[in-house]
Amino acid sequence: MSKLKPARLLLPLALLFALAQTAAAQTNVRQALSGLPDSQGVLYVNAHRIIHEVLPRMMPPAEYTKMLAEAQKAGFDARGIDYVAVGARLADPPPANNLPEFVVVLHGNFNADALLALGRVAAGSQNISPRSETYGSKTLEIINLESIARKEWPTGADGEGEAKPNSSTPYPEVAVMALDANTLVAGVPAYVRALVDAAGGRGVLKTSMVDLAARDPQALWSLTVAPPPVLVEYLHKVGAPSNKEFDEMIDWVKQVSFAQGMDALNYSWSASLLTDSPEHASAFSGLVRMGLLAAQTALSAEAAKKKPRDKDYAETRAALDSIKTFVNRTEGNTLLLSFSAPQKVVNDFAKSKMGPKAKQPAATTPRRRGRARRR
């Protein structure tokens, strides 16, 4: 051991450090989502990485500073947010407006009780009086959105009579509570109560949903959905045309997850599709392959027409390079898709869209010269 040089230990130590970082990131995703109640859709946002690592690279410095300052004016430091987790589910029976129920969990190094107190003061200044409800060991502050809507819009759509329920408020009530010292929760009251139950170990999110959502340990965000059995019927209710083959393919899908990640050099985008059989996963893979070939052919033809001095030349080439990194493979009954793009390319594109627009020179009207008077 005495003959080993310190430099030779750097590589294994670096690998161990990287593995530890990956394991910690994956644990955080699991911890955030495992506390959600049983849901048909879950969204995880690694707010800390987005605010501290992504936005400073994508946004012009002045815009980034302004964004943080706007939050601080309201007494909230956005840099203290750790993660945001959102759950969604379709009520049974579904409401008249066909909207899903939702619950939002916000975790960070802020004081949840202090923010709730600030919210009560703000509500009181607007003559809004939430009612308190005790559920288990937690206190829910429930806000009646319909009563607020009636105060703001006291008449119906025709200008006569009282405003109808749900005419301007998709959700009649919203509940807010502090789950612990650093976690705020808001959502449909029944869903918030379900989250309290999940915190006690009852009715938690399915393990398969958590596994799919945490597949990418470097994810900046992930969206995972388990289509309900009545999804096809629901789509037809909201206006989707009926198609036998399409309806059957929807029934093949058991869970689907989308994610965006970031490593030292690249941004990555991925999708995981859990189907009811390996054959159906392979069928979806074939459809993706056909679409990918068509997209690559179209982009190649478009890139061949452009010259380096063209405005969107770099964007077209970057899109073509990203398609070349596309991965399309199956693992049993799961289809895995992914592609990546260099951070610099994406960040430069975002800055060009977010930055101040160059002012066009004002058109000037040529001055007419008067004729010289003859004497």
C-alpha cells in the first residue's frame, strides 16, 4: 500500500463520489414521491437544481436577478426551494367540468408556518376568511373559491342573476396546510386529506410509479402517468374522435414517464413506456422508428438547403445532431426512448429567446428640400 501513489487513488475516489451523488439524487426523488397519495399522475421538479444550475446558464443575468428580486418582494426566497411534487387523479365519478383533482407539495428551507401566517394576513386584507379543519394531527385552511368568485363577479354571464357555481372557478374549494416545518401543501381538500393519510403510511403511491419516475437519477423534472381504465371514455367525452385501433393502443399502455436530465455536458430527454406485454412494447418501438426516420430525412433535406450565414442554420444542425443521439430500445414490456443535446447549444438558444430584443431603427421620412426662390 505504501507504494501506491496518491494520484492513482483519484480515479476510484472520483467514481465513488459520482456514484454517491447519483444515489443521493435518486433517493431524493423517491423520498419526494413516496410521500404522495395514490395518484394517476405525478410530477417531480428538482427546483433547487433548476434555480441554481439551469436558469443562471439559460437566462441573461439581469433577467435572472429580476426574477429572484420579484419573489423576494413577496417575502419569499426562491433559492430556498428544494423540490415541488404534484399529484393528479380523476375523481370517481368525474366532476361536471371533467377536471382532475390535484395536490401540490412544496419543500425547502423556508418556514412553512410563517408563510401560512403571511398568507392569512394577505387573505384578510382581501376580506377572504378561510375556515380551519382538523384532520388527524394537521390543520387545513380551506378557501371557498366560489364565494370569492361571487364577490368579484356577482352576476351571471347574461348580466342578470347570481353567478353559477363553477362558472369561473374550476375548483370550488382549495385547502392549504403545513405538512411539517419545511413543507407546504395545497390542493383539493379530499386530496390533501389523502396526503395526510399517505404521510401516516396509508394509501401511498404505487411502487411501480415511483420506480418509473425515478428511473433517471439526474432528472431536473419527471412526469409519470398511469392511464386510468376509463381514459378512452374520458377522451371521447372531451371531444377526441373514436378510433378502434387507437383506442386499443391506449389500452396497451399501463404507465408512461417523461423526464429531462442534465449532466456535466449535456441536457437529456427521455421517455419510458410500460405496456401490458413485450410484443406491444416492440410495436410501439417500431412506430417510433418510422417516425424518427421521417423526421431525420426531413431535417437532413432542410439542413442541405441552408447556408452557415442563415439565421436558423445552427438550430437546424443542432436538431439533426440531437436526432443522431436518439436511443430506441425495449426491456421486456418497457419501451425506453432518449436523446441529448449539448448544454451550450440549448443555453445559447434559450438566451437568444429570453434576452432583450434588438430595437429596429425608426423609419425616417426623407426631408423635402424647398425650391430656392428666384429674386
